[in-house]
Amino acid sequence: MRYIILGLIMAGLFQVFFWITQDNLVTIKDSSMDKIESLSYSPYEGYEKKLLSKQQISDDVNLLQNFTTKIRTYAAKEAYEILEGSKDSTMPIDLGLWISGDHQENYLEIQRALQILEKYPNRVENVIVGNEVLLRADITEEELFAYVDFMKSLTNKPITVAETWDVWERVPDLAKHVDFLTIHILPYWEKIPIDRYNEFLLEKYSIVEKIHPNRKIVIGETGWPSHGYNNNKAIPNIKNQAQAIRSFVSLAQEKGWHYNIIEAFDQPWKGYDEGNVGQYWGIFDVDRKLKFQLAGAIELNQYWLYQMIAAILIGALLTIFGLRNQKVNISHAFAYAIAAQGMAFGIVMAAIYPFINYMNFGMWVMWGMGSFLMIPLVIITLAKANELFRSTIGVTPTRLVPLDLKSQNAPLVSIHVPAYKEQPHVLAETLESLSKLRYPNFEVLVIINNTPEDFYKTPIKELCEKLGDKFKYLDIKCTGFKAGALNAALEYTDKNAEIIAVIDADYKVESPWLIDLVPLFDDPKVAIVQAPQDHRDGDESIIKKAMNAEYAGFFDIGMVDRNEENAIVVHGTMVMVRLSAMMEVGGWGTDTIVEDSELGLRLFEAGYIAHYTNRRYGFGLLPDTVEAFKTQRHRWAYGAIQILKKHWREFKPSSNRLSPRQKNKFVTGWFFWLSDAMGPIMAVMNIIWVPVIIFVGVTIPTIPLTIPIITAFLVNILHTFILYRTKVKATFKEIFLSSIASMSLQLIIFKAVFDGFIKDGLPFKRTEKGGKAKKSANPIKYETILCILLLTAFFALIFTNHTGITEIYVFAATIFIQTIPYISAIIMRILELYSIKNQKS
């Protein structure tokens, strides 16, 4: 525990260092003005654009009086509400008329404006007929000229039109109809970086000034968003917003310009029309809190201390939870604590997302789902990091079986070889290898089950007679698949047998197997001795080389690691079990399709010990095809969920049949299956979200749907590469092939987990080996469909991201990462077809 605490302290200091070195308090050139000349004000709130109450409007105007001398409005309706709600105020307004392509509504808008001018003549300073109406091309130039001239005939107030600077350049005749020019210069929307803000304004103001000399020009809109997407090199944040407004106000005073800043308060309802940026142009947030002062230092994140403390505490909890009940040294503890602090930082960033963004319903849904799916990703990522650190810089394994065991005892070992429609030549090789075992006291039960064809039986029966009395040929009919056959064989087992050994019908066993490992059973608490699976046909083709490399990782990394905590996964080949212990817990279980692993768990629950060696004593055959490879993995994952459903009570804190370390290993193993199953779910979610981003312009999925996926992918790469190089001694080619084979199984694992939770009693499907498998027309149909959809989404995001939004590129990268498992499945199929072609030639 002292190493864990020391690791926590050291990693926590790294977290502190990260936060305190951030440029949180920045100094920007102060504005020399106490107040802003004019601010745009819209009296609405929320995503539904709800009109504020008169009291809220009154409070807003009273607040704004401290910061500006005038407000600009955009439509007569809202101007009327503002004036009605602020009757006690003398603050003037620039009255905006909203002109659109609806001529009837335009007429009504003018009537409303005339009523305001009549009722509040002293509060209206200028009248703005239309806002960017020519930019939007709602009406023609001539129509706008007519509206302006008509309004001028009805009031003595100065009349203007608000358009972007380029419209005044493109339509110079517009100036003939107005008393002064109102131009919009918004560097953000024109992709101008913040350091060129004033330079850009000077340049565009000068262009308009040169075209319209000796005319009054008012900058009707300028400003900068405090949050949201970048627009190429124009990056929205508090610092840049403060710099833009402070520097511009000083420039305006220096040049004697008249201006209006957009805008007073953030407007969440603008998010639907202007994406994730339109909501954040206010100098106040929606809670009427000023984002920055016109003078003095600016604190970019006033809550950083709380976020830092939260990250440290979450990181500490993840570290304690991840390392508790484990044997660790200081290197392992420190490295894991650093990883946990990194994940904690991500969790905090995801958690605060709703507090720094205005969230509509869709964003809440995506954030909620992403945060929920983030939980298994965090657990699995840290579990893999833990395995990586433990296997490379952690405590050296001590429970691997030594190679020089000796014993005076030679208990009878009954070797059971179940075979269902097994190719005779394959089974014959297995039996002949067993006949060469050097162990003095064993028998072999050849269990031909549910196989009526003489083709499979006659050669094997004859071989058993040839090999002698140690070999018993059984031809039985039973239920319960492989487990049922093994249980039936117990009736024919020698009554003096103490150990049951099981091997698959395709395994060629080396002679030292029993001699080397049986001595472990001298300890009466030992119930299981497991040797690894390996294969003798891995070099037959590149597809089999990929499969073999994928299997090797589990037996040289995962099983060695689990063995340290007496929590191995029992495999139904190359395994020995104490017969009395097996009968004590009920024999082979027929209620799951992974009877071997389930029996092992029952023996652990009964308090027995297992031993594992990673020395190879037997070599079987690999699946014949991609389809067979997938079928086998479906059985394993489906069986794991069956075991979870059957034994979940034993993993409750109140249960003491398993040690905490054993619980940790088994729960982590199940989470590996669940994590893989989450991949297709998140991929489909992101596919659905892409059209919304492209065609609706709604914000991208939040941090939980991008950063954890990228982080988990990078951790997987490091985990695979480092451990395969150090523990499996694999070449780069083997590591690559292993990764392809492993990732190609993601969709079938999802199906297996899904089936496991909703379907009971699926039949046992044997893995076709030895050249017997039927060739499937298209074993990767659904992987191909998902791959096409994801790649389409990826390229669509890239080629429609005309403004270079960083978040969209990150999301596109996430989409591409999610494509890799399905690309891997396609590669596996190509390798299979290539291997078939080579065999024929």
C-alpha cells in the first residue's frame, strides 16, 4: 500500500504542476474608455427564443447602463418590448426594422416602427432599415431603396441600412438613400486571426471610406465569440474576445469612429442558425455575468482550482481502485497513477462540458450517452495500462510452474479426448502422440459422441485397438454437447483415476506433459493445472499466421498475469483437473457452452488452487476460415456472458467465496468483452450524428465521444506493441497480423455479448478445423457495410469542413479509428482468399 500512496502523491504533483503552469491569468492592453458606445441587445432567452419579462428587460437595461451609452435593436417588436420594459430609463436605442422577403410582414414592421417613434420619440436615436438584407438576398436593391425612401418620408430621425462592408462596396448607390452608412466588419466570420483584428478593420473601413468620402460611417457590428468552433485561424475564446473588444474600443477612440459591439448577452437560440459559435458573442453570459472587464488582468478559468482538485481526487480513486489487492512496486504504482490522473483529467473535462456550453436537447442526449459509454472505456483503458505496467516494470511473476518438478507419486491420469465428427487423420495424430507419453500411469478415453457416420468412427476404433489397453474407444450418444460427452465419459473412467486430463481431438501432445506437470497435484488444494494452447499449422498460410499470433498474446500475457492471482481462465484442452474436486463442485456444467471456464470458476469459488505454465506441451489446429475464427470467438464471448449471468452474485462485495484479487481479474476480463461490444454501438451513434453536423450545423458530439476513443486506441497500440515484443517475442510482422486478427472480431463480439444477454441456451458450435470447414460466401458482410458507412462519414466530414474546424477534424479522426476494426475484417478476408489462391496454385 505504501507504493500506491507514494505513486498517488507523485502523480498528484504532476496534476498540480499541469494546472498551475497553464496561462490562466492573462494581461491584455486595457481600453482607455469607461463605456462601450453601443451594444446590440436582444430580449430573449433559451433555445426556444423566449421573450424576457418586462422585469427582466428592465434589469438588463439597468445593468447595461453601467457599460454602454446606447443599445441597438434588430426588429420593431423587440424594440417595443425593450422600451416598454425600461420606461424608467433614458438610454437611447437605435431602432432596427427587420426587413425580409415577406412584403406583408415588412409593411407591418414599418407600422410598428412608426408607433414606437410616436410613443417614444426621445428614446430613438436612429432608424436602421434592414439588417444584412442584401447579403442574404431577401429582396432586390431597388426594393430596399424603396423601403428606405418610404421610411425617410415618415420620420425625421436619421435613417440608415446595416450591411457588411463589402455590400457597401458592391452597391455604392445604397449610400445615396441613407443619412449615414452602417457597416458590419466581423473578422471572425472572415477567418481572420485575432492578431490581425484591428488591421483588418482599418483595411475594410478605409475601403468603404474611400468609396464614400465625406460620409458618416458607423461600424454597426464588430466583436468576437468567446467560445465555439474555430473558423480556420480565427479561434473563439475569452482571451481573444477580450483582446478584440479592448483593442477595438481603443482604436475607435483614437480614430473617432462611431460603433456598436455585438452583443450584450449570449443568445443560446442563435445556435440553431449560427452553429456552435452564434451563441457566444455576448460580453455577458446568460446569467448576466460579465465575462471580462475593459481594464485589468483577465482570468480565463476561474474554476480551475476546483477542476484540479476534482481531477486529483478522481485520479486517486481510480488508482486505489485499480491497484488495490495487487502486488505492485513503485515503478508500477507511479506509472499507473499517472495514467489514472490523465483519465481523471479527461473525466473532469467531460463533466464540465454542460457548464461551459449552452446545451440543447440533442447535445444533452449525445453528452449523456457519451458519458455513459465513457465508463467502460475508462475502465478498460486503465486495465490495459495496468497490465502493460505490471508486465513490463512491475513485480516479476512468481507463480509460473518451474520446469524441474519431481514427485514420488504417479497418480492415475485419465485423458479424455472428446470428438464430434472429427477428421480421422487429425484425431489419429492426436492419439498416436498420446501413446508416446513417458508418464507411467495413464489411460486415454476416446469419446466419439453423437457421430453416426462410420467414416469418422471405424478408423479410430481400429487405431485404439492397435495402440493397446491404455486406449478405450467410446461411441456414445448424449445431450449437453461437449460437456455432456465429458460427463458421460466419467462412467467409463478407471475407478482409480485421480486426475482428469482433457485435450481437443486435434492436439498433438509432447511426451513430457504429464511427467512435468502432474507433480503439482501433490498439493491437495491444487485442482487445476493448465498448459497453453498453441498450433502446429500457423505457417501454412498468412491467415493462419495472423490467427496464431493473436492467440499467443493471451497465453503469454493475460494468462501469466491472471496466474499471479490464482484466477486463470480454464481452457478445455491441455488442462488437468483433480477428479475429486471436480465431482465435489458438480462435474462438467451443461448449462453453458464454455463448460471448461465455468468449471474453473466453480473450483475457485470452492477454494481450490490452479497453476499455469506458459511452456507449450501441445499443438493443435487453427480454425480453417475467417468464419470459423469468428464462430469460435462468438462461443467464447457468449459463454463469458453466460458465466457472468450465472455467477454474478459471487462478485458482490458481500461474497467471500472468491478473493478480492480473483474478483478483480474476472470482472476485468468480462469488461474486456463488454468494451469490445461497445465499439459498434459508438460507431453507429457517430454515423447517425455526422449528417446532423453536415446538414444541420449542430455541434459535434462532445468530449466523451471523441477523446476517450482516441485515448483507448493509443493505449491499445502501446499495449499490443510493447507486450508482444517483450513477452511474446513477436516480430513486427506478427504484431501487425495479431492486431489485424484481434480487431477484426469486434462486430462478432458485439453480437455474442448481445446474444448472451437476451438469448439463453444457444447451441455449441464446434470450430471447423483440419480442412473441414465449408467456405462462406461472405463472412464479413456486415463489417463491410459498417466500414463503408464509417469511411463515407469520415470523408464527408473532411471534405465539408471548409472552415477548418479543429473539433470536426478530431471527430473525423475518431470516426476513422472506429473504421479500423472493420477494415481489419476486410483485410482478414483478403488474406484468406489469398491463402486459398496459393493453395490451389
